Amino acid sequence: MEKRMDFPQIYADFYAKFPIAYLVTDRERWIYANERAVQLLKEESVADLIDKPVYQCLPGACELFSGNPVDFPLEFREKWLSKNGESIYLKFTGIPLVENPNYIQFFVNEIKRMEEEFPDLLEEMAAWLAHEILNPLTSVKGFLELMQRPDGENREMYINIAKKEIEQIEQIVSQFILLRRPIQNKALTDLNRLMNETVSQLSGQGYFEKVHIAVSAIGPVEFYCEGSLIKEVFRNLLMNAIEAKATKISVQISAKEKGIDIKIADNGNGGAKSGWKKPGGSLNGRKGRRGGFGSLIINRIITGHDGKIFFHKEKEAGSIVHIQLPHTFPPENLPGERKE
């Protein structure tokens, strides 16, 4: 079995036939993997893993590269994409190697994501739906009853308010549809322009009256995507910051050698404990209007564009959302090489 010679031989021998997948990183690259890891990750050989940058495979492990102290054991769940394109849902548990704390050893187990997460997700979605749909419906019912009064006062005002409540329900239903339909209607799109349009629309609706938002952009950053869906991601993330009582939001969108980086930072109500995680439950642990369900929408859209997203909660206050997107361009043999 291939391995790095600076990995302690006693560990290499012990974990060679270990029944649990075992990986070791020097906090930058994988330096050791046993046979069970190769089988679980559906690679052809150990050589397919050794020397690969960890952050490219596991954004959930980005704490290792932050330069800040890490709380162990380090645990996170990750979707691993195998060579044949199959998605594998895994749980990683990492602890330092005794002989060399700069080495982090990971024990990896496959998880049945739906069996483990569906009950909690169902409970959260039920509460979310009760709040998001029943509240507007109750308002509409109340205004209809007021319009039945013989005096007919304020009838036009009641109609306008009822219309807005119905529009909110329509938006919720449309978000459900996003979870199912495939990503389509892609075009080469300037992400900076999309973000600025989203900010302008929210400002026009009065959302940014007490919030200062700064979009840092140097020229266009083009990405082959369905622009309306990416704009929905931007809208959800900005609204999440607003609902966390943020007064400052900063946005950075940049094209780098490895892909496109999007960072949205705010000074809202951060969690008590710092750490990065992927969406699944509540977005950043916040129970706002777009909490858990909003994070599902965001994750569905980003992964549908072959991207990755994770969140960081500051210890005191504030959160950072980091989105990584690949450099993609329209196929030459397909129509639609337009710019949105």
C-alpha cells in the first residue's frame, strides 16, 4: 500500500486492514489512507487520495486551514463525490495524532442521511410551514371578514393587504418547487450585477433602511448559471442577515484561479460557538423566517451548479457565508451562449 514515509510506521501497519475508513492529513493534504477508505470513497487506489488538497474534498474541514485553534474532536458531515459521479454522505470525526499534533486523523463512516436527518427536518419544516402559510391565511381570512361589513370602510386597503399576503404564500410554494425541478435555462451571467440587482430590489422594498450593505466588486465575474436561482440564493442570504438584526453586511465576489469565491459577512446575532458547517438544519442556527427551509433551498441551488457552501459563526456576533463555484462556461455545441 502506498503511503507517505513520514507517517509513523506503527500507525500505518495498524490501520492498513482496519475495518473503519481511516484518513490522515497534515492539515493541507491527505498523507495516508487505508484500504477501507479507498473502498468507501470509491477510489481506485490509495494513490488517488494521497497528496490531494483536503479543502477541495472537504469544505467542512476548513477550520484546519484557518490558523485559529481547533476544538477537537472535529466532527462534520460531508457529501463526497466519487470518480464515477456518485454522491456518498459521510460523517468525519477527526483528532490529532499523539506523536504529531499537526497530523489530523479522520475516522469516516457512511451515514444514511434521510434516516438520520428526516425526523428533525420534518419537525422544523412543519413549524416553518405553520408560521409561513397559516399566518398569511389567517390575515386574509380576517380581512375578508372585515370586507363583509355593511359599512364597507377601508375595503380597498384590506384588499391590498390580502393580496400581499397571498403573494407571500405564492413565493413559499415556488420555493418548494425549487427543491424538485432541475437546474436549466443556464446563461453566462455577471454575478456582481445579480448581487447589485438583489440589493436594489430589497432596498426598494424597505428592507435596508437600517442596514448598511457594501458590495465589493472589481469588474464582472461571469458564471454559467440559471440567474434567477442564484439571485434567490443572494436574496435568502441577505434576508437571513437582516433577520439576525445585522446593521452591516459586506459582500465580496471574486474570480480566482481555482474558481469563484463569494463571501457574505454580517454583524448580526452569531452563535455562541464558532465553527463552520454546511446547511441542513437552521441556517447558522438562526430560527428566523427563512431558517432551516431557506438553507435547503440555498444548498439545492448551489450544489445544482456544482458549487459548495458553508457557514461560519463568529464567537461574539456575526456570521460569514462562503460559496465556492467552479469556472464553467456554455458548451460550444449548445445554444444559449447569451449573457443575462
